[in-house]
Amino acid sequence: MFQGRRLAIATKHNKEKVIGPKVASKLGVLPFVPENLDTDQLGTFTGEVERQADPLTTARKKCEMAMASTGCDLAIASEGSFGAHPTLMFVPCDEELVLLVDKKNDLEIVGRKLSTHTNYGGQWCKSTQEVISFAKQASFPSHALILRSDKTPQALIFKGISEKRDLLRKFQVIVETYDQAFIETDMRALYNPTRMEVIAETTDAMLERAVSLCEKCQMPGFGITDVKTGLRCMQCHLPTQSIKAYIYSCSKCGFTRERPNPNKSFEEPMYCDYCNP
């Protein structure tokens, strides 16, 4: 279905470096990046342009922009979100999504990844010592930083800082007027190798679905979309919160199939709410 077709990678932040080789190898497509595609108009991490839609809708709009500007009917885009982990308190996480849109076959295939492998963070600083301490913690200079006077879209802001002298000079520029500066990690993919690694992993997740065919309609994109808990405890045999089965579904025809957890048939008592309350 994909062999030999041109694939537009909707990015302006060098994501093609990790996405391109993977899709070319796995799907046999011919990836390219559209010229002058401004995906920042759909939202920026620093808030000058607020993201109006959810990540999936935003990724879809990126693909639509790429296809409209090139006449291509196959496109791929990624979208990331950063914040606290939904279950691990105070642990930052990177939630990535990679979407493949096949306009010719009216098909969308999504890969998702929730990862704690991130340097995401930020803090207010009043001294160069605080700036240097944060920079070290954020894997600077291999990972770029951002300085701003405040968190509003109108703030004085410096992005993509990747050299110590430049960091300290721009910090002084802000501090001389505003007394303090907010320093944060630059989460744009081309300035953040750690995020680029997670995007690569998310691309793999998408490709795993792209080469999996639906049992009913034989279209690509058959994969896990939900889980069913209730795996029984091996000691008391009561249901636990652990995964009992995975729900696979087709993004094209909607066919679903429930498959038992292939890794275990019973759960250890230590994970049972009755045996280990």
C-alpha cells in the first residue's frame, strides 16, 4: 500500500532525521520535508502561539498543511506535550504522538508514547549560580535552554541557547531590567536530543501498527487501543487492577478483538488489593 509513494514529513524542527529513515525502511516510502512549512502557526511551546486543539487534531492539521502545499496524499507529523506524569507524582514526562495520514485510502494510523525520559523543567533565577545549576541539571549545552522575562506571550525571550557565555550574557540582559529571569528547557526537537529519542520510539510504535493488518478488512493500522483489567491473583484468585487482556481495533473498519495478556495468566499477591492492601 505504501511502497514507492512520496511521504511528506510535516516538520520545521528536523524531526525528519529520526522519522525519515524509519518510515523509508519499514514502509518503502520516499520521505521528504515540504519547503517553508510553518507548523509553529498551530502552537509553540513558549506560548507566543497557543495550541488551540488537542495533540491528535494538531498533528492532523500539520499533515493537512503538508499535503495541501505539496499535492502529496501521504503525510506524517508528530506532536508532543510536557508536564507532570499522570500517575507518578512530581515526575515530569513527555507524551508524544506520531500520526500517519493516507488521504488516498482514507486512513489514519497513530503511535503514542508516554515517557519519563525527559529533561523538561524550568525555574526562576536571580543569580548566575542558579542559572548554572539549572543548566547542568538540564543536560546543557547538548540540550538548549530558553530565557524569558515572564511567562506571557509578550515576554522578552531568548530561545535555542546552547553556549554558556551566551546564556550568561542573555541572563544579565533580562535581570538588569526585570530583576529575575525564568529559565527553562527548550523542548523543540532540534534543540533537545532526548525528546528526539522519544519521537523515534513513538515512530516505531506507529510503524508497528502500520504493518499490522486488520483481521477483517486487511487494512493497515490494527493495534492495541484499550486494555481490560482484572487479572486474577494467584493466591486468592480475586481480580486485581493488573491487565487481563488487550483490546485490538482497526482504525478503518472498527473491527475489535480481545486478546489475553501474553505475559502472565495470574498476578503476584504483592499487587493484589486483598492480599496486600
